[in-house]
Amino acid sequence: MGPYSVDLRQRIVDAYRNGEGSMREIAARFAVVLSTVQEYLSIERSTGSVAPRPHGGGRASKIDEAGAQQLRALIDEKNDRTLDELIELLEHRTGARVSRPTMCRALIRLGLTRKKRRYVQANRTGPMSKSRVGGFAAERGQRGRVG
């Protein structure tokens, strides 16, 4: 879920500033939780605006631009390596140990796929066994019954 609209945020802050009720009453009126009202008032006090703050950015990838170039070089040398092989070789070259999901995301970012070849029909000659006309029951009849 994304942030609430700036319009709603501003109406909540204006309602509190105009004395239209306590924080709890305003939270109930606008169908938000109390901490949301408190947060909007705090943001407005510190920045002068109720606009949502920018995203924090998250963690930086362990495979930086230099690591991505090393990874591309590893793929160019031999393109059928497994994820585990790529992890080991990249660690040897850069010193950065990464997980399998991190390696997979890095390959996707580089636009590299792991599929090596298209599907080709294995054999056109068909099955090599004799056809069974009667199936299992016919075989049982030929061998005789037990008991």
C-alpha cells in the first residue's frame, strides 16, 4: 500500500490545528490510526509540509559495478556455469561472498538468462519396445494363473 494522499494528510493536520477534536477523534473521523495523525503533525512541524518522505533506498547490493563487470567476464568466459560456481568464482575475484538469490538478481539486472538451449525433440524413431496388444491382462493369461 502506498502513502496516503497529500490532500488527506493536509485535511487531517488542518482539522487538528482548527481544534475540531482531539487526535483520537480526528483519527476516528478520517479512519486512520492515532499514530498516523501524530506522524503527520510531526512531519508538518519539522518540514512545513505534509508530503510523504522519500523512500530510504534499502540496502546496497554486494555486487557493485566492478563486481558486475567481473560477473559479466565470468559469463563471457564460460556461459554454462551454475549459480554456485559463479558465486565461488566471484568471491575468488572480488572477495565478496553473496547468496544464490543475490547472484540470481544480479544476473537478471545484467540481462543474462540461465536458459542454455531451446527444447529439441530427443528422438524421432519412437519407442523401441514391442507393442502390447492385450495389455497386462493378456500377459497374465499367457503365464497362467496362480491360486
